Amino acid sequence: LSQQFLKDKLQISDIAKGSVLEVKDVRGLGTTIDVILYDGRIKTGDYLVIGGRNPLVTKIKALLEPRPLQELRGENQFDYTNEIVAAAGVKISAVGFDEVIAGSPIIAVKSEEEIEAAKRLVQKELEEIIYERNPIGITVKVDTLGSLEAIIKLLKEKGIPIRNAEVGNVTRQDVMETKNVSDSFRRVIIAFNQKVPEEVAAFSKDLEIKIFENNVIYRLLEEYEEWYAKEIENNIQEKLENVARPCEIQVLRGTIFRQHSPAIFGVEVVNGVVNQGILLKQSDGKIVGKIKEIQKEGKSVSEAKKGDKVAISMNEPTVGRHIFEGDKLVSVISEDDLKVLRKFLSYLSASEQELLKTFFE
């Protein structure tokens, strides 16, 4: 560490290092910060550099230290001082503390020439909370740097990509940036120990951006993971509903209710899943036609599964000419549908998977 200071032309004795414990409004002083000073000495008039997204540089107006316990009965619980030496707690008054975050590192230097080096040092401390920014990751907003470090570590362990993670309230800007994430399942904001303003919550709802809020980190991540898994499942099922599923049916004897226009007859699902609207073909590959409607026990249904006995209607074929009692028919699956089925193979039934191998491999 001392080598880094020398590299930046700063001497240990010339700087003070510490960390922000709390940001408070004090009557007569405005916004102040409570700091734990763990190295060096700090004086009124020093330049204070505070780490953050954009490092804050300000000049110390006043240093205040707590009065001894026996003197705390009065309204004024602090004494002004010109200098504080580490290790000690100190309240600092200066301009620009409104956006300071608890946990931020600070460095105090004596001259303007040292400010840029001090900026690099406080930012280096922040960069130790390292994560790979992923353009299709989630957005994380927390209350302190300690919380940020903890949640980033957990997200890394779970393999959840992060687009942006920082200390601060959820803003409209966060919502707008999240809207641009290409992966809809990562268009979310995780807010730990942060109250989301009503107008921001309403804005996120309008843009269909999901915001998760909780004051318990593990529960917060569980809520997101549960939502993510459910959304993935729903998305896959929706895609499978829009493709022809592998199926094999057999025309039941004695169940020809109408021969043509449309042909209506009973079938048993031998294997797979039969969907309304799919094309059927003979085992030799000859196209029979498309299923217009499926009825089970007198009610229209969108699909029938292995073992089901249902009635189907088809406009194209004529029973006795194109299809016959006892015929086995299989679904026609396009290359595009086949790609979807292969991609989500594990979501298909065992009989569907077997049919894919038998008829379409």
C-alpha cells in the first residue's frame, strides 16, 4: 500500500484515510458525515475526497468530536476541533454531502495538487468490489457498500449476470436502462434495503420492469430465482404450445361419425401429444390433412395425450378413401418446429422423445 502512495507522490504522514459510517442532517450544519479515521491526521481546511460513482471533492469546513459522556446533557453534544488524529471517530461538516453513501472510503489531503492522486486511491478501493458488467445482466441497488459487496458475491456464486450494481435509490434512469436489456428475464431490478419511490414503481410497471424489494439478501435472491424459473418454464411451455408435437394416433374401429367435409372419427393417442391444428400423415409419408377440432367426452380440447380416446374432425380427407379404420397416423413436423422440440427435449414426455427418434431422426 505504501508503494502505491509513493507512486502517487503522497506520503503516509500527509494523508488521512477513513470510512463513512453515517450521513446525518444536523441543525445549523446541514448534511454531515460521521467518519471513522483509521490512519493519518485530518485538519480543518483539508481537501476531502470521497469515493463513489463520481468521486466527491470538497473542503472541510468543520471537524466535530463527541463531548465526554458527563457533558452530553446539553443540547450541543459536539466540540469543534482543528485536528483529529487516527484512530478516532469524527463528524465532518462540508459542502456536497447530500449524495454521500455510508461505507464510502475517504482520503484527506493538504493541497489541490494531491487531489487527483487521492481520487485514484479511493476509486481503487471501490474497484476491489469487482464484477464483470454484462449488458444482458440484472440491475442491483443497495443501501451500503458492505451490502453491495455481499450481494455481488452471492450473485457471482449463483451465476447471475450483473449489468449494473451500485449503492443508491432506484431511479427512473435505472428503469429506462433496464428496459434496454435484450434478455427479458434479466429486465429486473433488485433493491436491497431500498424503498422504491411510488412514481418509480409506477414507471417500472408501465415499462414492464420487475422490481424485487426485500431487506433480507437471501430472501431477495430467492424471490428473483423463483420468478426467473417460473418465467422460463412459462416461456418454454408457450413455445411448445405453438409447435407441432410428435404424436401417433390410431383410427378406432366403429367410430366413423362422418366420412367427409369434415370427416369426424374417433382415435386413440398411441404415443405423444395431439394438438389442434397439426398436420397428420400416413406412416408412408402421405399427407392426410389438418386436425380441425378435438373433442373429449363431448367437450372441445386443445390437446390430447397418450392413452386418451377422442374424436377429431378434419376437412381434407374422406374416410374410406384416404384413411381407414385401424390406420395409424403421425404428426407432420417442420424443420423449424423440430429445432424447438430438440432444444426443449427434456420438457417432452418420454413417449414424445421416443417418437422423435423413431420418426424424425
